[in-house]
Amino acid sequence: MRAKMRLMGFHGATVKPLNEEAAAELGAELLGEAIVFGVGGLCLYLEYSRQAGQARRKDEEQAATLRDLQDRIRSLEEALEREGAARPRGEGQRGLGPAHGTLGHAH
């Protein structure tokens, strides 16, 4: 009862002793509430952990995809440089058309 009075904000108030039945009932009520709050808190923590794990996996997948795309771009650039180096200078170079801004032959 003293703990309940302190929680309600009554500090230093004198409390007459409870009979055994009332004390047992109040104790059971407090224990039940503590269990309910504990289970609720555990559920919140588990859900937070699950969401954080999913977000972490998603970030890792995106980072792996980005690394893969960067590697593919790098290899394409290297292949393009090798092809450009292997081709003689004056031989039909293709590029951006001056007026159209598209790839292909100049008109």
C-alpha cells in the first residue's frame, strides 16, 4: 500500500495496515499489472528488433546491388577503352550525333 501511495504522489503519508485479504488482493493486482506491462514491453522490444533486422538486411542487399552495378560499369568502361584502343584512329568512329544527341551514325 505504501508503494501504491508513493506511485500516486503521496510521500510521507501514514497508511494504516491492511488486513491479510486486502493485502493479498492488492499484491495480486500489482503482480498482474507488472506481468502485463512486462509482456507488452517484451513484445515491443521483439517487434523493434525484427524491424531493425529487416531494415539492416534491406540496406545490405541495396549495398550489394550497388557494388555489383559499379563493378559492371567499371568492366564495361574497361571493355570500351580496350575496344577504342584496338580500333585504328580514322576508322568510322561512332558517337553522339551533333544535332540529335543520340547514339549512332552521323547523318
